[in-house]
Amino acid sequence: MKIIVCIKQVPAKDSTLRIAEDGAWIRDADISFEINEPDAYALEVALRLKEAHGGEVVALSAGPTRVQTVLREALAKGADRAILLEDDAFARLDAYNGAKLLAKGIAGESYDLLLTGLQSDDLGYSQTGVILAQLAGLPHSTIIMDVQPQENGRLRVKRELEAGWFQWMEMPMPAVLSIQSGLAKLRYATLMGIKKAKSKEIKRVSKAELGWTDAEYSPTQIVRRVYVPQKSKQTQFMEGTPKEASAKLVEKLRFEARVI
């Protein structure tokens, strides 16, 4: 079984965010990065399927050169090789164009499963996996809690629904699955795994090799300006007797704050 796992590099949760000079986004130079947590669960599912059924796990990501760090982490955990679609502009693509890019990146690959995390920690659209499946012409299912390959070349998957309900369903392979966070305990990279990762392949594919031209794509305008909210405090003292002060407070709560 060959599995491709899409992995996104996102700002670390404990990073101090500073706005870029043009106000368009945050300053990358001031923050650290990590694997998108939902994608880490997709990788865990892929590695467990490989351990149970054999095969190959390929980690796929896009962005600037720094993205190699999350691919090395995936290799250290047990992925066999990695593909980096490398260009600085790829870090700011929207869900649709990001899916188009990933589809181009795997055009020459054959696979049984294509896994994504349910959503990204930075943008949270939950759309990339669905769009990627449509572009690849493959069946797709979301919010997956369990994956069970069948002997007849099909899959049995468990989907999380609303109000605590779950659904088991069968689907053919190859397929695209969006994996839910928290379905298993994430593994740590072992010292031996980290050593082996140094000799594993990361195939770097440039924008030109992908045939990617910026003029062909019209990305969604995510933000116009990022800014820090202005802090303002105002203290008012209610003068008079306790009865008069209480009446003034009730009036302000009713007509100014509108909370009663």
C-alpha cells in the first residue's frame, strides 16, 4: 500500500506574532514553525497502516526552503521519502490554489491513499482535501476516525458526525481522506529514526518544473491588513448616595452597555 500524506508547516502555537512592515501578514523571521497538528495525525494513520499492511509512506509539502524541517520530522517518524514543492510564494496560497499545486506535485505518482489533516491550524478552511479529491477525480471522505483496508481493494472508514454519532462506510481505492485530530496517540521521532532521516530522500521540485505560472492563478484575498487591536480602558465613578449610585449604574448598564 502506497500512501501520500500532505503536510503543512504552520507557525508554532507558542510563537510571538509580529506584523510585517507592509501590514499584510506576520513576520516569518520572528517566529518558529512546526507540523500542522491535524496533518501530524494524518501521518500517524499512514505510518500505522504501513506497519500493519506494508508499503510506502511519502510526505508531501509546499513552501519555502524552511519547510524541509517538517519533512525531516516526518521522515524521522517513519516516512520513507518526501517531496517538497519549493517556492516562497507557495506559503501564501489559498485552499483552491493550494490543492491545485498539490495535484500538480503528485501527478507522476501512483498511490492507494492520499491523506490530509482535517484543517490547518493557521487558516482552518477544511477545504484542501475536498478540492484535491475533486481535481484528482477520486472518492473522498472527511472527519475520518478509523481506516480499515479490505481484502477486496476497498476501504472501510469511520466518520465522525454531529451530536456524538459516527458512520461506517465503504469506499473504493485509491481515495482521499481528511483525518480528524485526536484519533490516535502521536509518536515521537526516535534517535535512530532521526539518524535514518538524514539519508532519506527529499525530492525538491521547483515552480518551473511544476509548470506553475502565477498569472494563471487568482488567489483569494485572505486579508487586506493585519493590525494589533487598540487597547482602551475607561473608568467611571458613580457619585452620590448608594441609592443614587445604584440608579446611575443601572441606567448605564441598560442604555449604554445594553446588558440588562
